[in-house]
Amino acid sequence: METKRGLVIVGAVGLLSLCGCLFEPAEPTLSVALIPAAGHIPYSAEVIAEAPAGTFVFTTPDGAVEQKDGRLAVEVGRLGWSCTVTWTSGDHVLHETVTATATNPLPDIHSPQIGGTGGVWKLIPFQRTLIDFSRSIYDGHLVSISVRGDYVDTPYSIFYPPYEEGVCHAEFRQMIVDEACIVYPFYASVDSGGPLPYSPTGFDIGYPTSHGNPNALRYLYGSAESGIGIPAQTGTITAIAENDIGQRVTQSFSIPIEAIHFADTDD
């Protein structure tokens, strides 16, 4: 009888040992959420990390915070903001990252005014021309303008006089117009040896001038003697605007460029 009881006990112990081998302790997991995950930057939010008892390190663009609590109030202050949570317990280390989504409105770019008036929609070769986006951009500011025609792929030189680095404005008729530029259609400066193009007229304050013909496109048109001119073509005005958190939008507008026929002159 004692022998049977001993066998039962040994069998039970063996079964428990076998169960212990079959059912290993579950590996810890880390779950992290940003609440709310999207908003108009800057906005307040909370990072919530769920894991077994341990230490949490929250790393954001503002630095790192170490605490036992898995919840941290944060301020989402920039585009691409993210938080990486590192959880540690003994030999276990887990990482998880959450990223905020911006709901800020993107810049809205409408067609500019040409030459300071709303009724003109054409470009005339070599004429000093104002391209004015001051009443055409919403929820953002102008970063750059480019202009080119389809007769030649070279973009025309752009001027922002009086020149200030990073500022898009233009002096036109003794007024400073914000969110604007000056262009001379079918004029592209040769290399001036510096960061700025040659001004063909000398009217563009802050830009160098040249005593020669600084137009890199001068070989593509002739003279009154040759009768060769510049054909009518379609131009493209491209504007890039940026909102307050650095999101950019690009918008292009087609515009006719008048022809110049040097032979069509009065006797």
C-alpha cells in the first residue's frame, strides 16, 4: 500500500515537472499609444505605455524622461514629432515609437497678379515684370518662384530686390511688394561669379550688373538686321509656399509669352 502511494506521489511530481516544461512564462509585451495621435501642431497630448511593472523612459525631441508611471503628458510642437518609449524590467528591454500626424492646413496657392494689375495675364520678353503673390497665398508664405518658357528649357533669372537672404519681395514702381519677384522673360543671367544673377537693368538693388550682355539666352534670338525674333510660347510660373510647421506645396500656372518679331518695325 505504501509502495502504491509512493508511486502516485512520484507520478504527480513528474507530471507537474512536465507541465512546467510545456508552459513557459509568457514574454512581456509593450504597447504604446499617443492620445490624440493627430492634431493642429502645436497641441497637447498624452503618451500611454502599457507593460508589466518596470521602468519607462520616454524620449521626445525635448529630451528623455524616466519614470515608473506609463503615462506622460507631452506637447507636440513640430512636424514629424515622435516619442520612443523604452521599457526595462530586469533583463527585459522593449522599445516602441509613436509619431504624431499634423492636421494643419496646407498652403493654398492661387494665380498671381502680373505687373501689379489683375487684368494682365501675359509676359513680354525682356520687360521688367512683377509677379505678385501677395493676395494669392493662404495659410502659408512664399518660399520661391520660378519662371520658364517652352521654347527653351532654361529657367529665367528671378530677382527679389532689394535683396535680403530668404525674403521673397520685390521693389516695383517705388513700392516694396511682399510675396513677389521680378522677372525679365527670356532673360537668364550668365554666371556672375557669385550667388546672385546679374540684373540686366541695374534697377534690382542688391544684385550685380554687367557692362556686357549677360543674357545666357542671347544666342537664341537675333536682331533687327537678321529679322529673327522670339516666337510666341507658353510660359510656366511655379510657386512654392510653406506653412507655419514647414509643410510645402508647389503650384504651377501656364501663361502666354508674347512673340518679338524684329522685322516687324515701322520704316
